[in-house]
Amino acid sequence: MPLKTSKKKKILLYTDTTQIGGAEGHMLSLARFLDKEKFEVSLLCSRHDRLNEWCKKMKDEGVHVMRLIAKYKHNPRHYFSLKEKIEDLQINLLHAHIWNPASGRYAYMAAKAMKTPLITTEHDPFVLSPLKNFIKKKLIKNIAHLIAISEKNRDLLEKNYPTLKDKTSVIANGIDLEKFEFQLASFTKENHAEIRKNIFKVSEKTPVIITVAELHPRKGLLYLLEAAKKIQEKNTDFKIIIVGSGPQKKVLEKKIQKLGLEREISLLGYQHNIPHLLAASDMFVLPSLNEAFGLVLLEAMAAKLPIIATKNGGIPEIITNNVTGLLVLPAESSELAYAILRLLKNKDLAHRLAQEGHKLVKKSFDVRDMVKKTEEVYNTILKTL
């Protein structure tokens, strides 16, 4: 009796990143919610230690995880490994996640060499140097489809790569609201008090302003520190909690010391239990200079926090000023300080913004909608084979 052949389409997710951020959370969501009756998902990424926990989560979702001996995106081993895995696994479609506009170059090359349709998701597009832009224009000619995560991103991509206009669509990020709310359902008054006492090191009366971001210059954290100094000078009681790791850590530590903000600001580093940390806070701030989308804003909305964010990138597609949050100009510490003080003093406004933000995330940013739209792109491309 002949063996039944699998009708599942084989999808290879690929990234050359060495960091964990929104793009990797996006990929994990795809792994969780793609229809397992229709798609068989594999992942190829580097063997960098920072990816270990993420890869374990991928395996837990039934993804076939492969690690290549190349810690950096420029290593040509990416190219040869991609070709090998596409052939060995008989991959039907390669989905590369472009976390930096100059990343993923070997995905373009391998897909072309193996005649495998390539979809790319551009998580953080920005203008490249003339040479890098010239190279990318050559590489992207043969992609099957390009996914942007915001309308602003699509506008930028279509301007830079007009030949892809008819192959580009917008699929906004989303979060797993069911999982997030399940985690918050177990959050007790005792948990709240414990986090504030032992992690935040504040009393119940002290307002806690939290941000979750990579410690990188583009996140605008130095301007948050400057804003904190202005608030401190008003003799206002507050505590700013910065969650995340990254290359700017030492710079931020020195700035905190220079400004005399050791009591008001804590750098917590990378943390696992983000929902509970958000729930123990009173306000969320994202001071980014450049933000492609701002996935963490959705988490803050789900935790019912009032939000202050900068008016750039895809953020205004999430935050409507004075409706679902407050928007300030990037790199404007005085404006940021004013907005924080405004919410600290106006509890009714803070409550209204939090409630409207929570309504919005439930209505428009469920991860299942994002995955369904991605499946539709997959199906459209696969039908042409």
C-alpha cells in the first residue's frame, strides 16, 4: 500500500538577527497560530546564545529549528545553509524577516538560486547608504511579496523600491490577547505589592512610569532621562523603570549618575514577566526617535496603562493623540516631561486614555488577524507555483 504524501506546504522562516525584539516575537506568533493542518514550519537562524530561549519556544510550538554556525549577518554560511535546507526539506516558500533594512541579503540570493518563492517582512525600514541601497535594489527584484507592518513603512518602502509597489501589502503586528489576559488574570494584589517593593523598590503611593525597549540610541532613552531630570526639579514623586538590554547600557548608567537620578530611575535589564511588570506600573512611555510599529504599545494597552509615545514611524497608526494616548515630538525632553506631568496630575485623563487604548487593542490588533492575513499571502503565492 503506497505511503500517503503530506499535503502540507513547507514554510521556512529565516532571520540573520543576533537580537530578540519585535521581529522575533512576530515570528513566534506565526509559529503558534499558522494553520498546522496546512503548513509545516521550520526556522533557520544563527547559533547566537541570545537566541537560545526564543528557539526553545519555537521548538515548543512544533517548529523544526535549525541553527547555523554564523553569529553575524554578513557570514556567507547563511547563503549556503539556506540553499542546503531549502533543498533537503523541499521547502515550498521562504519567509525572511528583515529586522534591519541591510539584513537578509543571503535570503534573496538563496531563493533566486533555488528558484523558491520568497516573501519578506520588513520590520524596520529606513534609508540606507547609496551603496547599500543600490545592492538591495538589485537583490529584491525577484521577491514574490513584501509585507510592511505599517502604512508609514509601506510608503517608505514604495518610495525606495517603486518596482515592488504591486507586490507590497500592509499587515500590522498583533499580540496574543488571550494569553496576555490569562497571565493578568493570575495577577493578585499581593503580586502587585511584591513587584513594587522588591523589583521597583517603591511604595504603593509612588507613581511608576515604565518603558520596555532595547537599550539603543534610536529608542530615545537619553531624552527620557532628561525629561526625568525636569520632573525631579518639580519635586514630584515618581519612579521610571526601564526594561531591556542593549548596547547603550553603560551610556545610560553614566547619564543617570551625572543627572543625579539614581533614586528615580532603575535599569532592570531583560525581563521575562512583562505583563506583570506592566500591571504593577501606572504609566507607559515610549520615547523612540524611530519606531517602525511599536509592538510593546499594544502590550501596554492590553495592560490598561495610559501611554505617552513619540510621533514618528508607525506609532500614530496606533496612538491617536488625546484619544488612545498622548503623542509628543521625538527628541523633545521638555515636551515629554510636560506630558508625563500632565498624566501624573490628571488621573481622569490617564484613566480615559487607558480605557480607550484597551478597547482599541481588543478591536484591531489581535495576533490571530495578523496570522490569518499572512496565511492569505502564503496561499496566493503558493497557488502560482
